[in-house]
Amino acid sequence: MMGKLRGSVMPMDPLGKMGLLCQACGFLLANPQQAECGHRYCRRCVKGLFRDTEKIVSCFTCNKVLHLKEFHSDKAAENDALDTQIACPNFDCRWTGTLKSYQEHLCLPAAPIGTTKDATLTPGDQIESKEKEAHWTVTAPVMGSPSLNIEAVQLRMEALELMVASLRRQLNQQVSNVKTLQHSCSQYEELLKISQEIRNCPHGTKGSGPSSQELVSTDGILIWKVENFSKLLKDAKSGKRQSIFSPAFATHPFGYRLYVRLYPDGDGVGKGGHLSLFLALAKGPYDDILPWPFRQKVTFSLLDPMRRKSPLVETFLPDPQSTSFQQPHQRLNVASGSPLFASHVEIPSYLKDDTLYLKVVVDLTGIDI
């Protein structure tokens, strides 16, 4: 990899700055000259091309025949080049800034094989060189001379290496940005879903949000008496009211605040054939002193009020990566649990007077408040 050639640098965004790259050396323009054909070259590259002042050359890009008098200083391009963001071409150095500020950057790179004698400068050399010449220099290839096949090709290769390195840096940054955006979008989608459900789910519509924050228990156990189940199931099948929430309960007087959400006609994979049951974490007054994410084992049970059948039981462990079990920042997190809790075929044998009895137990082991 090249050392710190004066003028031999690349923009951090080479694709966006293609118009500021020299058509001879391929690097960011240093003291740009514009040819009559519109293409730009470094001043020293032009001098190198016209070392024989009687000679005419062809543009590297469009092959237009050019004379020395057909090159003119391009102040606008020079200003744009000086304002361009670059990274130090010495990959042991993490400096970034504008081309203008790069003139003040002191860096001691190692000279690579094939660079010119003046390619690598010590800090003292840089200061001394700045005093001798206000403008940057770059060794330019001579059109038609034997050195063209060495210097020009080498400079082009170094320019491409810098361009590839710059693009890799940008790609890695963009990959990181995309992952961050995907995570944020996922969180926003879940929060939006919660917001819409709470806002659009008054009693009698597609769902009903929690009606009260008054706690019915503070020991992690909820016994929920669900009355008029046949009507709830009918409303759910018609789309009138798809879900209901239990009363609020908590793991401790100062613990996690919880609700249970019941879908009589199921949700997700349980839609149309099952009763789905989910746990929803609510925003509570003591959340800041509780451990997060929520990791406690939860057991759902459907009880037989006539005590003829064993309870239907399902236990699950929260996924600590799910946003459902992170500290709530809205009124309610997205509910998570069992979409296939009980089939519609099983439910009638657990009904008494059209009422279901559900029990929810949160394992309190390990909670340190």
C-alpha cells in the first residue's frame, strides 16, 4: 500500500467525487487544470504530459487531441477538492478531514516499493516542503516515455486500492446503519401496533384495552373469571371484538405490573380453532428498580370448575431478546405467550354457566428487588 504521497489521496466518497479525480493519476485533483474537452488533470500531471513543449497529447478519457494552451486553471474545482473529506492514506493512521486540513496533518508512513524518492516525507520534510512550495506536488507520468508503464500504472493501481479501501469503509458503515435501522423499525412497528390497539380498541370493537390499572393481586398469581364466553367467541369470530384483557396484577407490591390478553377465537397460528392466551407487561411505577429483561417462568392453566378434569396447563419462558419483555416505555408492551393454548374442541368441558376460569402463575424465583 502506498505511503503518504503529497497530493496522492482519495476522497472518502470516491463515487460521489468522480469529477474531482485526475484523469492521469486517478487521485484527488491537486491544483486542477481543465482541458478544452472538459476533463480535469492535476497541474503537475499536465506538466509531466507536456514535458516536451512541442508535443500534443490525447485526453486520457475522450482521446481528444490537446495542446498545452488548451489547459486552464479550474479554481472552482480546486475549492471543491480542498473541501473534500479524505482519510489519511497511511492505514496505520485514523485521521480524517478535508484535503485543505490534510496539508497540516503530520504522519510518518513507511515508503512502499516502487514509490518515488520524494513519496514518503517525515514531519520535518513536510514542514520544509510547505515553506518551499504552497501547492502540493505529485510525480506525473510522461506521455510516451518508458516511465509511463511503471509510474502511471502504479499510480492507477494505488488509486484503485485507496478507492476500494474507502468503499469498504463506507460499506461496513452502511451495513451497521442498516442493522440499526432494522432494529429500530422492528421496535417502532411493535410500538405502533400497541398504540393502534389501545387507541382503536374500546369496549365493543375489535379488542378491548385494559380498563383499570387497579391491582387484583400482588403475589404473581391471577385467577381470572371469564364470563359469557359464548358471546365473546361469537364477537371474535364476527370481528366485532377480537380480544379482552384481564384485570391488572403484579409479582410484588413493588414488582412487575402485568395483564393477560385472551383471544377467544385465537390469534396468529391459533386463529379460528383455538383460544390464545398472552402475557403483557405494563408500564409500572417501580420499573426503574426492577431487573430487565423480564425472565420469569409463566404458567397458564385452564381450570375445571366441576373438578372432573385435570387443568390444561402450558408453561413458557420469556425470550430475553424480545421487545415484549424489555422495560415498557409505552403503556403496554406487545403481548406474548401461547397462541395454541386450548382448542375449541376442548373448551366446552371446562365451561360452567358459560364461564371459564383461568389461572396464571409467575414464578418469582430469582427476582431481586
